[in-house]
Amino acid sequence: MGSHREGARSRGKGLVAALLVLAGAWTAMPARALPTASGLYVTIDAPDTFTPGVPITVRGQLLVAFGLPILVEVAQGVPNQDVEITVEGAVVATVATGSDGAYEAQITLDAQPPETKTLQAVAFRGGALETRSRTVETTIDRILIELSVSPSAVTLSPGGEQQLLATGMWDDGRTEDLTDRVAWTSSDTAVATVDGGLVHALAPGNATVAASYRDQIATASVTIA
């Protein structure tokens, strides 16, 4: 009985030793030996704000991830591959990655809506067979110094309508129609409502229609008689 137990212990120790050796060989294997499902990916970085007409730098890296299941994953740069930079879905630059997979592009953004631009890096590998993209946003860097609503006073009969316009003045001296971008509200929706600047007269009375954008507010008085 004793020798049987000793034999079992010996076999158990041998199995543990074998597993430890196997584990050591497994972890010692190069991390890039078995690619994981993560595969190709691209990064993108851009300034949080931009000035219209002034170039900004967009940069990032094209990488391919490798690793063993459950173990730590590593990434390697992918050189000599094209990366497209898009603004609101339109391609504005195409650059090739360097030896470490990094890329850099100079682009210029305009003041046309939207103020917050969506920038995307789109990478291709092997033609269009493997495509990855990442998105960032950047917002126009300018100050709204004045907001006005015209006409500033409206008199309507019940059932009537009047379109109001909102105009903004920026710190660079330019003016811009902001009618579609401001938030419109009515002080008394039983008297008049407003939708996109269009005032709908409902019942006799007085109301104030306000347009707000950023930190500016402008109003128009509405009389229904």
C-alpha cells in the first residue's frame, strides 16, 4: 500500500513538473507567434479646437496587434500603408505611414457648419480587404460676441405665422445666419409657439420669443391681437 502511494505521489510530481515546463515554454514563445482577433487598428489625434483657414496637424499610427490567447498583447507598427483623413466623410488628405506605422498630415478646416467637425482616419491593408477607422472631433475656436433676432417685434392675428431670423456676429467681424442653429423658445406657448424661428400665432396675448446660442440670447416680442 505504501509503495503504491509513493508511486502515485511520484507520478503526480512528474505531471506537475511537466506542466510547469510546458507553461514555461508557452510563455517564452514570441508574442507575435499567434495573432489575436484584434488585428489591424488605427489611431488618430487632432487639436480640440481649430481656427478657420489655419492648418492643424492630424497624427496617429497604424498598428497590428499580436499576442497569445489570454496573455499580454503587443502591437507593431505597419509601414508603407495609406491612411485617409476625412472631414465630415470627405477625404481631405492621404498619407503613407512611416517605418513605425506613424503618419502625420496638415489639413485646413473652414467655418462652414457644423462648427464641430468629425475627423476620421481610415486605413487600408491589402487593398480594401481589411479596413479600420477611428474618429475624433474638433470644434471651431472663435467667440460669438453678439446675437440678434429680426424682426424684433411682431404683431399677428390668431392663425398667422412669421419667420424670425437669428444673426450672429463673431469676434473676427464676420456675421452669420444662425437661424437653423440657435435654440428657439416661447415664453407663453398658449399664445404663440416657435419652431426653427417660425412663429405660430395661437391666441390673443403677448409672448417673448428667445433665440439662444453659446452664451448669447436675443429676443423678439410677439403680440397676438
